[in-house]
Amino acid sequence: IIAEVESHPFDVDTMLFMDWRDDHLNDLPEVKARNSRLPTFLYAMPFTPTKIFLEETSLVARPAVDFPDLKERLEARMKWLGIKVGSWWLPMKPSARKLRVRQHAHNRGYGQ
């Protein structure tokens, strides 16, 4: 998500890459157990002190971690970090994730 927040704990000049810590799940034993079986991590890219890109994701999972589970984990992480979101949006529509991309020579064209 891209979020407008009251504040966040990240340095605006630094992107957080693949934060695997799970301390934010200590009070959520069921979620922590799911995370132990199929771990997720955080990307955080601050734009300003009040605007930030946040993504909770996994490396590879079959089946994929479902959206409600990722949302629950991200919400727990944001609460633990003290991030209060005013408004947010997804940079990509959920339906766009289902597009099939056909790669051509030199990645110059895309199919349906």
C-alpha cells in the first residue's frame, strides 16, 4: 500500500528491504504459527515523514499467501511500529495481479 500516516519510524533516506522479524506477532499466536510455516516480510519505502509505501509479502508460496492473511500481518506490524494510517491505496488494482504477461525478445512487448 501507499499510505498517508501520522508518522513512521523509518529514515526517509533509507528503504527497508526484506524485514523478516516477527516480534509484532508475539501477541497473536495463531498468526505467528502461520508465519512460522509460511513467513512473510516487509518492504518499507518512505517518501516523506507522512507518506510511505509498505508491502507485506512472501518469497515464494504455493498456494500464495492469501490477501486477508497478508493484510492481517501488515496491520499487526504497523500497530507494533506505531504507524497510524490516515488514508491508503493500492498502487495496482487487485484484478491486475491476475494478468498473464507474455515476455517477448528483450521484454519489449506484453500480451494479455
